[in-house]
Amino acid sequence: KGEYKGGKGGYEGGKGDYKGGKGAYEGYEGGKGGKGGKGGYEGGKGEYKGGKSGYGGGKGDSKGDPKGGKGGKGGKGGKGGKGGGGGIPLHVLEKMQPAKELADMMMDKASALQALQGRDVARPARLAFGKVGGALTITVNHFRLECSAKVAFHFDVHISRGADAVPRIGPAEDPDLDLAPILAEEVLRRLMAAVALQAQWGDAWAYDGRKNVVSAVDLLGGGPSLTFASSVDSGRGRPENFQVVVSRANCIDLSLLQQFCDPLRSSDMPIPQLALQAIDIVLKHHVGMKEGWYIKGKSNNQVFPPQDYRKALGDAMELWTGYSQTIRASQCGLTVNQDMASAAFIKDGEVLPLLLQELNVRSPEVLERNFNPNLLRAATRTLAGLQMQQTNIKYPRSFKCKAVDRVPATEAMFICKRKGDEVGEEMSVAQYFGSMYGGLQFPRLPCIDLGTKHKQRLVPMEFCMVVKGQRKGKLDAAQTAELIRDAARAPSQRKDTIMANLRKANLVSDPTCLEFGLQ
């Protein structure tokens, strides 16, 4: 029953009631005896019930003994009840604090904590602060940033195909589909550069490579939106028409950054996240528009300039080095935090030499003679999913590698329909390229499927090239360890690398930064 009375009283043991199976004995131990008060424990009732011929167990026969009562004796069918446990000695009970006093003490602590909530409690002053040791100068990778602009205009970008765009293979595409999240970032930056030149925006704008444009002046002249038509190469080998709609999204107050960096500001002031993002877009715009520079990372915080040295990692991957750049707001003001960055990229160049190196094969002739299912799986694992260019056509187009074909080019058959033919002629890929481009050097090698799920497009390996700047996300243990070893630099080397990357970025003379008053 569990009630603690302080004096006499206690707990009563549970009742163990179990029934044996039919025609057999299955006994169980009875419940433990209850806890006594001053005297001790009461023995539990040990009641068991056997089968058809069983007998009930006995009942504990002692009460009030500190050693506990004895269990009753069981019959033939059941086991006797277990005796009660020993009681708490009297001299211990007398020294225990009453329960009411403990409860009052806990209530006092809870009331004190509740009274302190919502108050600013002054910390005690540190005595003799700064009296031991000497001053130490620490060099950190933070560079002070001053922003004189008070406001930034934020615009949303919607990109769709033009009315006279070339139809694409596959299901019909929604004409209003926003292509900003779909097209390659390099294509989007070329398109927005063409729009800025057409609209005469000058250097007072910055683009994040997807959906956002920020500017130091109103690009729309007070209107809600503007529509532009422009034509750029989207990777299909020829100019393609696009429609770009720039709409007003927000007006960002940059003065909040100075208020947030004030040491005397209110502690509940939120971080001006929009203002920080706008400044970050401005600082990366110029390098993002340069040829050969790549901005990667989940938050677009890693910048990779043209590589002077590339280290092989295996599986057609190589190590690129660059820098990561973020904006920090602190009591010291705005700072640019710049550090080293390393990432694995897919090797670019002709497919056949790259595949020979990864498969550890000496020459294309050896690969022709020994191409087997194991090499086919390894080649597909290396090349599948990569963006490639077909080099034998007038306008080199980019395609995504679907797989490596199972048969050589001499056995890969398709129906070739020339102009004026209604039925077409069945021929092999090797025969077609032989008649159109003077033959293949390695016709016994399999082709690469650059098609879609709706249509197959088989191209010989010697006419394929891997597109540059493709980042590889997942690495194995050995590749990860190699990347970490390369990134581990001495502090002096790390400082020299960071300063060299800062000079490459050339933020001091960046015209976009100057338009926003960034120094």
C-alpha cells in the first residue's frame, strides 16, 4: 500500500497467484514481504496453485521481526511464500529527516529559481585580472570589412525558355518552368551577364548563380518587374533563347549590421541574416563571373580558382585546393573569414586516356583484347553520371553519361535514316562513324551511352571528353585520408596560402564591392 507513516506501519507484500498447467505442476515463487515501519516487515502471502491435484502454499507466519517473517510451507503442488525482508533499525529511523521538512526545502529552492527568471544578475568582478603573464599577439584569418552602403535591393530571377526555343527530346516541357534550379551555374551566369549588358546595369549588381540578384541601386526603375530576352549557349552546342524575368523581392537594410556589431546593443537583437547574405553575394560575384573559377559547397562558401597543381586521388578524381569565405558579425565589426578549402573533382579531358589510367591498362589495344564483364562494371562505375562533350560534331554539346554499352562498336546496331529515306538502313556504330568521320581507331571498344531514358545515343569513347569542374561528393576511406593529409599544413604555410588566395580574389579593387562601399 506504500504509505510511509513515520511511526508504526509499512508496506504489505504482494500476493503471488500463479496457476500450474493442466495435469502437471508449475509452481512460482510468491510475492516479497512488505516493508515494516519501526518493527520490520510483514511476510508476504505465498499462495500457489498447482494442477488438479495441487495444494495451496502456506502463509508467512511472522510479523514485526526486523529479520523478516518466514515464508509459509508449500503443499505438494505449490511452492511456499518467500519471507519478508529485514526492517529498518530504530536508531536509523530516529536520525532520518522527516519528509515534510524535505518537501519544504525543495519548495524554497523552486521559488528562488522562479524569482530569478527574467532578471539580469550581475556577475561578481574578477579580482586581480590580467596581473599574471604577458600580453600575446595572435594572428587570425579574419579581415576587417567596412560597409558604407545603407540599403541593398533584392530581386528574384525567373528563367524560362524562349518562345522560339529548339524543342527538346522527351515529354513536353512546361513553358513556364523555372530553369534557374536546373541549368548549370556557368550557363546562368553567362545569361545574367548578357541581361546586365543589355539593361546597362554596370557594376552595381551581384548574382548568386541561381535565383537572387542584389544591387546598390534600383535596377527596375521603380517598377515591379522587367522581362528580358537573351540568347546564350546552354551546353547544347549552339545559342539558345531564354526569357528572364527580374522581379522585386525585398529592400534590405544594411545599417542593421552596424547596429548588431555595436557592443552596447540589446542582447535580444536578431542576427541580420538577409544583410549578411547580401554582402556575401557581392563579395563572390566577381570571382564567380570569371572563366575557370568555380563556386561550390552547400552554402556556396568554397571558391576554387584555376588550379596550378592537381593531385590524383584514384577513381578518376583529383584534389583541388581553394578557399572558403564567409562573413562574420562580431563586437569588433564585420570581418571576412577566409580559410583553406580542399575538395575532390572529376578529372577532365579525353575519356579514353582517363579510363586506361583508372583501369590500370597499358594501351587501348590491350583494353580491346581483354575487355570483360569485370572491366565493364569498373568502367561504368567510373563514368556513369558524368557530364561529357561529344567532340565529333560541329557544336560540342554536353551530355550526361548513362552507362557503358555491353557490346563493341562493331556490334552495336541501329537504324540510320538519311535525308529522303523513309525506311532507313541498319548499320553498326563503327560503320556509321567510318562513313561520316573516316573510321574509328579502336572499333572493338564499347560505346558510351549519352542518351536519355527515351532515346539511346551511342558514341565511341574516342569522341568523348569529360567536362571540367565536376565535384565528387562521396569518397572512400583512403581518399578521405589523403585529402586530410594534404589539408594539414603548418601555421606559416596556411597563412601564406590564405594570403595568396586573397590576392587572387582581389577584393580590394573589385568594382562590384566598390559600388556597395565595401572596403
